[in-house]
Amino acid sequence: MIQYGVNEELYLDVCRYYYEIYNTKTVQESDEWKNALQNLVIYIILATHTNEQSDLINRINQDKKLEDLPAFKSFIKAFLTHELMNWAEVEQAFKPVITVVPCVGSTDPGRAANWKVVFDRVVEHNIRVVARYYTRIRLDRLAVLLSLNPKEAENHVSKMVVGKAIFARINRPEGIVTFAAKKDPNDVLNEWTASTNKLLNLIEESVHLIAKEEMVHKITEVI
């Protein structure tokens, strides 16, 4: 099943297969758990970002045995942090470690094909980070943040939009990428009402606290 998953690039399935191997009693009681856990990390990173992938990567990250594999711990943590990843640094820090891990069904001893997918996942991670903090950004600026040229950046954004990983609109004439969907007027009004109510509640609470402090101060003066 692992060999079939590797050949068909079903990386999330391969990760699940290794997860079953990793959790078996015989593997846990031998040194084989290291290879299984290493492949778990590799294939969960190679898998396309989905809710299921996100849930599994967080479960793997909580495994205490990752502490014995610091490079893999750092590798998985980088994809869970909402910060831009520098590809040159990723390649320098992790490629020598990741590409030597043996895998069932892999005919590529250097895992060069897998490493190309890692590059795509780093770019996709960075796009999600940008979409998290920006509502609009110039395409040339986005390309700089992704360490790509504008055409490559546009292609990656387009693929993620088609895959429904993010929402984005690209204005080619102006060279602007918009990540925030246009809101319905009723939604805008509801948000404004909720924010106003929250502000009024904070003001009311502050008034009560001030009044309480004044009463305590007056009682202290009387005493």
C-alpha cells in the first residue's frame, strides 16, 4: 500500500499507512519507530494542505518521541508557525537530513522528486501566511516574499484558488492580488453592530470599575 501510494503521489495516504506501522507494538519496542516517524513527518509535509492534513500534522507534532529527532521536530514546526519560510534556509537545514531517509517503494535514493514537492509546499505555506496578514498585495511584492518571479507566484496562487485552499482574486492590469472576499452589506452591518455592542460593554464595565474605585477611595478617607 505504501509503494502504491508513493507511485501515485498519494502522500496523505502514505502518511496514514506509516502512522499505522508506527503505532504497532513491535515497532514501538524496537528502533524501527525512528524510520516510521521520520517518514511520517516527511509525508505529512508532502501532503496537500487540507483539514485532515492539518489535524494529522498537529497530532504528529505532539508526539514526545520527536524530541529525539530534533531536525524533524524543527521541520514540522516550521510548517505550523505562521511565519514566512526562507527556501534557501530550509534547503540548507533540512535537505541533507530528509533526503537520506529510506522509504518503502521509493526508487529515488536521493528523494529529489520529493524535495521538489517540498518546495511547492513551502511556497503554499508562505502564500497562506501572506493571505493571513494581507487583504491586498501587489503581485511583484508577493513574488519577492515567495522568492519567485511574478509569473510563478501567479501560477501558485491560481492553483491554490482552484484547489479551494485560499480565496484570492488577481487584477492583472494593476498587478494586485486580493485575498479578502467581498462581503455582503448585511454581513458588514452585522459585524459593525457586534463591534459596537462590544465597545459599549467595555465602556460600561470601565464605568463600573471607576465607580467602585471612587467608592473605595471615599471609604478610605472617612476611616
